[in-house]
Amino acid sequence: MNQWEELQESTGFDFVDVGLLKAAFTHSSYVNEHRREKIHDNERLEFLGDAVLELTISEYLFKKYPDMEEGQMTKMRAAIVCEPSLVEFAEAIHFSKYIRLGKGEEKAGGRARPALLADVFESFIGALYLEHGLKQVVSFLERIIFPKIDSGAFLDIVDFKTQLQEIVQRDRDVLIQYDILGETGPAHNKAFEAQVVINGQILGRGTGRTKKQAEQNAARHAIKHLSR
């Protein structure tokens, strides 16, 4: 099994146009050293993948958080598609081992360069879109990105706790209290449950990978409850 067959197996997608897949993992430094081969780098695919990611993640946030304001969704989307997040996604599926680099870029440590890894992730999304369409891109994101969103990994960006405080204190002074109800799971993969109590009344509960995430989710549910 060659590296491209291995990559297709690991991602779960077969490419009829393997050249498209190769291009997604080809850095411009590799092209410069192999001019006679008439191969393409991933810059155009990166441009396309960036747009596809923006659309699919925007739609997911729009449906998942029906009460979230436009500005908050914009902040969360920016956190999801920023370079550090894309690098994390790329590393989770070992994309770095498949990148084609020029010898100089390889020696300079390009394979571990964050910007390069983020670009490759976007390029793969672009190639996947061209080969399989938007539905399969969403299927891929359901495995790689959407679970991170569901776990509350990006909720701190929005800060529902501050938003809740602003809502309930508009008309009167109130006491807001957050309680951690418990934790489950092994040490490396804990889940916490929290509740928010306002003037003695439980208005929201939430879970998360950290205590902060659980509290943010509890605040989000409280906001949803108050909006009714």
C-alpha cells in the first residue's frame, strides 16, 4: 500500500482523481524542485477549501445555536477556522506525514510548521469538495470538527456567562451561582456537569470537557430558558 492509498483509507474517502489528492498535499517548494513533472501545488485548493469550511461551519453553528447572535457566531467560527485549530485537526489525522516538500523546506522543519499544516487541511477540504461534493465534506467534519464544537471547546470564545449576567442584572440585583454537580469518565477524558442557580432557582444545566465549558453550557441553557 503506497502513501496515497494509506491516506485514502485513513480518511475514509476514495479518490478517482488521485492527482487531485496529491495536489492537496503538495507544497510549492516541492513543485519548484520538480518542474519537469508538471505538477500543481495546493494553493488554489487551499483557497477553495477555506471557503467550503466557512460555509459548512457557518451552517452547523446556525443550526446548533438557534439563539446565538450573529456576532457571537462570527467569533466562534473564527476560532474554529483559525490556524491553531486547523493545525490541531490536521495533526489528529496525521496529515503531516503525507505532505510533499522540497528538500530545503524539509530540512528547515516545514513539515511541522503550523501555517503549512493549516494550509494542507484547507487544501484537503477543497479536494474533497471537488471529488465528492459538499455532503461528504460535512460527513468528514462530523468526525473531525463537529464533535469538538459539541463538546463546548469553543464556547469560551462566546462567553455565555457574561451574557447571562448582563441579561439578569438589567432590572435588578441578582445572585448567580454555578455548581459543579459531578464528573464522569477516565482522567484523560473527563466530562463535567454544572448548573447555574439564579436567586435560588436552577435555570440551566450543561456538560463539558472542563469545568469552565460545563459552566458556559449551563449559562447558554439558562439564556435559552429566559428567552422563552
